[in-house]
Amino acid sequence: MFRKFQYGLVLVAMLSLGVVAMSCSDEEAEEVTNTTNASAAAKAAPPAAKAAAKAAAPAAKAAPVKVVETSKTTKAATAEDQAAGLGEGDVSWPSLSDKMPSSFSESPICAAQAAAGTIPALEDRLPENPLVIQPAESIGEYGGTWYRGFTGPADGQNMERPMKDHLLFFGTNMTDVQANIGESWTSNADATEFTITLRKGLKWSDGDDFTTADIMFWVDNMMADEDLNPAPPAWAKSGGELLEFTALSDEVIQINSKEPYGLLITLIASVVVAGPHTRGDGGDGLYAPSHYLKQFHPNFVDGGVAAANAAAEAAGYDNWAKYFLFKNHANANPESPMMTAWKVTQPITSEQWALERNCFYYAVDTEGQQLPYMDYVVLDLAENLEVLNLKAIAGEYTVQGRHIDLSKLAVFKENSDKGNYRIQFWRQPESGIANLYINEDWGRGPNGEPELASFLTNADFRAALSMGTERDEINEVFFLGLGEVGGLCAGWDDPNNPGKYIGEDFVQFNPEEANKILDSLGLDKKDSDGMRLMPSGTKLVVTHSVAVAAFEDYEGINGMVIEQWRQNLGIDGKLDAQERSLWSGRIDSMEAQLNSWESSGRAGAIITPGHLGVVDASGFIARQSAIDHSNGIYADGWMGEWQRLYDEAVSDGDAYAGNLQRVVELNCENVNPITTVMNKPTYTAIIKKNVHNIPNPLPFSYHSQTSGNGFPETWWLEGGNQ
């Protein structure tokens, strides 16, 4: 018996969003996703545009504003959403509608192209069953340009997030799987057979048909090709075997799994799978524009590999595979057809990365207007983050959350009227900002020393370190007091500690109790400077490995923690600050004793287990144990329990919600990571005052690609650019 879903929650309860592992942290994944062919893209891309953005994309003269209020029927934040920190008060969010408009209309730009005969009429461009989106506030007006800033070829997530090229996607609350390119899906009772039905009549941005042939092209000629994909993506395996894909028709794809895979549909909606705009430069993305890419693939080129290699070399690439991946990288190659609301017209390798509306986009609003509302997106290359923030302060950006420096909040507030913008915080619920991850496998690494390792693996030792940390000071100095100083398990009552949540005592500043614990562990001897000695007489020194020039001031934060531990606990420390790739290499080789990074909201503990987990050869807590897990070997103790619960959650959707909470509880009970500040605004969004339909608040997560879960195709400018 099959269950069919078109809109709404699938398989799991509120906040039970879980999928297969990512092999790196959220922000690491953002960088890696977009660097595969950055140098090659730069070599082949056209030169940067010289014209100013506003001259290139002038805003149309504003028409009389038509405002149709939809807040009474738009999906509001439910009580459960609000309890989870996803919305407050009378919050309205965009939603999907199953009521098809009686007629359809289009932007003046697309209408002019249709009248000139350069594109078909609207009825021939929309699918038979368009995606109908009900905006958060009002039906919008066409026109205007979304101005943003970006930092270079590695900053692809800057526009991958808002354009969400996934077959399925999430609602604003980040948990409801819902239709997108695909209009519906099914799962059999034991979650081993799935179907996804595409909208009939879908078109790529160049007008060619989008069908299941584009999925099968990716499966047969990209995922299965070792030159393009030396190792198939982890999500495409179940029970150690690749998933089986079968095209039942032009619209219906069937996926079979060897073992129950209850979270596959949720996975497909997430960034882990996504589409070619997000994953194409690495050969992933579940589908690809086969009609365009066949001319570069040896399976379809006369002369095979030799001819494909010759063409690649003529274009300046080492081999056909590198050339093919560039051609599939829409951010760098504007020729590549897209399925998103806007299409790239100037590459990310330019000084001005530019996009324009896709007149073949498959979505409309509830009045039948083809989306998006805004005509263009123009991103100016910023020399550095300081320059980007100065431009934001001056009001040069339409909507910009990424790369905005929270420490400049007072300056933004002071200049908001002059710059004609408002400020909105996008928070990631129950997320750690600068966690301290203790490497429990350090003793297995090349520099491991058994005596020190015995303390690093001791939960009581970690609890003492946590209780010797002055979180309020960190929050005030580094986050303007806008974060929180609780733990990962806030709100989950501890049955063994009435009136407290799980792990609450460990995040309270209690140096007296912490020192008692350290004394009881055999660390009761000190040197002449008051620093604790291990039983062998060797001073105990904890080395903090941090990445410099990262998303937070991890160097400054850890320097403060080191001094706090010296003063409060007599625990000496050393700061090892490295360029990001070197820092990451130390983690990979298990050289780091303690490293500092964020963690996703706890609702994503399984979708991004590299933060809190010890699975699938990734993570900060115990890398060798995670590698062992990928080979079917479970760790001892709490980490082994985490691994087993994770594996069960991936295969059994019914077990997911309970297992999700339990794995995070294990982190809290075992004080790894040690949290410092929680729930700081992930993005401080600078928004022009005339921009409508941005959800407020807009919950943030990597798996749902915020701002994508705010449906930017529905954002519009009242009166055009100002």
C-alpha cells in the first residue's frame, strides 16, 4: 500500500528532520560545494561586466501599488513552531496553495519576449500544474533589482540558498517537506520503494523539456562515472548498495532501496541532495540538463573519450571530466540551463555576478502571476568583508544577511534611516555558536599521549571545564549580549534532576564544584604558577585548535576561554590558530585536542551529524571512531549508542523523532561539545524598508537553505529600487 503526499509533513513529527550524513560541517560544506572548479571557471568565463548594475538592469517605472492581503489565510507559526523558537506572536509565513488560479499573467519582460517571438507564450512555458505559492504578506508587483554583495567564486551559497533547485523542498518552519519541482511523492509501507512525480510540462530556462530523462542522465552518466564521481554521494547508498532508479514515465521516477530508508524523501528536500545549481560543480545534484551536457560527455560524443578530451584541452582543461563539471556549474557557466527563479547571466568569477528572471519558472502566486517578482539579481564583488559591510551600512544592498558583521550592529542602527533599511535577525534555533569540541580520539592520533588522553575522554573532566567557563563574558564581548548561555538540551526536563533540563548544571558557572571534580580526578597537585599537574608530574595543557578568518572570532573566543580556565580552574592552555585548510587538516589527522566551531540547530543533529555525531567518517568529536562507523564498527560507550541511534533513525522514519532527541541528550550528558554561547543571530539581515513578503522571524538552517525557506521569489519592491 502506498501513501501519497503533496503538501505538508512527511513521515516525521515536528522538528524530526533527519537525513543521511554530511561529511563536513555546515559552513565547510558551503565552501567545498563551490570550489571544485573555481580556477577553471575563472579561466573560461567571460570578462567581468564593466557597466554599472543599475544601468545594466534599470528598474521599471513603478505602477500603482496593488496590495492583496493574504495574512489571514497564510500559514502562521503554530504553537509547536513557537515553542521550538521558530516564530513569535502573530506570525505569517508563505505557504503552498492547492487552489489553482483561474488565469495566469507574466512580467512585462517576459511578455515582451513572447510578443517578439523569442520565447513561447506563457501557457506554453508553465507546466500543467504550476507550483502555487501564497506570499507571506501580499501579492506583489513586478520589477526591480535585488542588489547584494559576494566575496568571490567560493561564495556560491550566496545565491544557491535563495534559489533552492531541489526536487522537493521545505516550508518556512524547516520541517515540512513539500512540493517544489516535483509535485508529489509516494513511499511504500516499509520505506524501500519511492516515487516522485514531476510536474508535466516543466521547462529548463532555455525552454527545453525537463523530464525524468534528466534524472536518469545524472544516474547513468554522472553518478556512475568514476571520472566525474569517484565516490557516489553517501545519500545514494542504502545497506551498502546504490539506490536503484527507474523512469516509469516522463514524469514519474521510482527509487528502490535495499533496506528501509524512511528519511530518503526528507533527504531529497534538503541541501544534502539539492540540484545542479547547488551541487553540479561536484557532479552531484540528482538531475542535470542532459540536452545541454551530452555534447561534452564521451558517452554521447562521436569519438568517445579521445574526442571529449580533445575538446576539453582545446578549451583549456586537463580532461573531459573537468570541462564537463565546469559546463554543469551554472554559477560559473551562464550557458548552463537552470530550473530556478532567476538564471545566471554573468558568472560568479566576474566582478559582478548577475542573474535575470527565468521566464520558464514553474511557480506562480495565488493570483496566477508567474514568479519571481523582482526582475534581476546583481551581486557586486567585495574586496573583503569590511568593504561588504561598509556598503551594507551605506544602504547599497536590497536584502543582505550573509557576511553581515553583528559586531557592527550599533553602526547599522545609526545609519538605518539614512540607508533606508531595517534590521532583522535570522536565528538558528538551539544552535551552538562557538562550541568547544573535545577530541575523544586524540589518543589514537599521531601525537596522542595516554595520560592526557585519559582526561580528555573523561566526562567528569569535561564537565569541570564547562563549569569553569564564564559564558556571560563571552556573550557580551563577542556577541553584544544577543546570544544565550544555555545548553543544547534546554527545554528537555532531566528526570534525574527535578526542575532542571538535561545538562543544565554543566553550563552553569560553578568553579567551586569544578575544582572539587578536578581534585577528585587526581589533578590535585599544582606547579609554582598554580597550574594543575597530571599524576605523572607533567603539567596538563589543553591545546585549542582554531581557524582564523572564519565565520566567528574563534581565536579571540578561545583565547578568552584559555584565560578563564587558567584563573578559575588552574588548567593551562595553548592557542593553535591556523589558516582554515590547515586547521581542517589537523582535525582530519586527529592532531587537534580541542577545536572550536558551531553546531547546527539540534533539529539538524542527524542531517548534519558532523557537528554533534560520530558517524560516517566525519565530525569533530572522534574522527577515527567515525571512520570506524563508516566501516560498520561501533564505538564503545556513549559514542556507540549515538551511532546505533543514528543508523536506526536513517532507516526507520517512525524511530526518528525519539532518536533525534536522544542523540542530543547524549551530547549533553557527556558534555561534548562544551557549549559557550547559543542562539546568536546567524544572519543579521539588512533589508530595504520597501521590501515585502520576507517572513519575520525567518528561522535559519543550512539544511533548508535559508533564505530559501523564506521563498525569495515572492519578495517584491514597493515603488522599485530606492
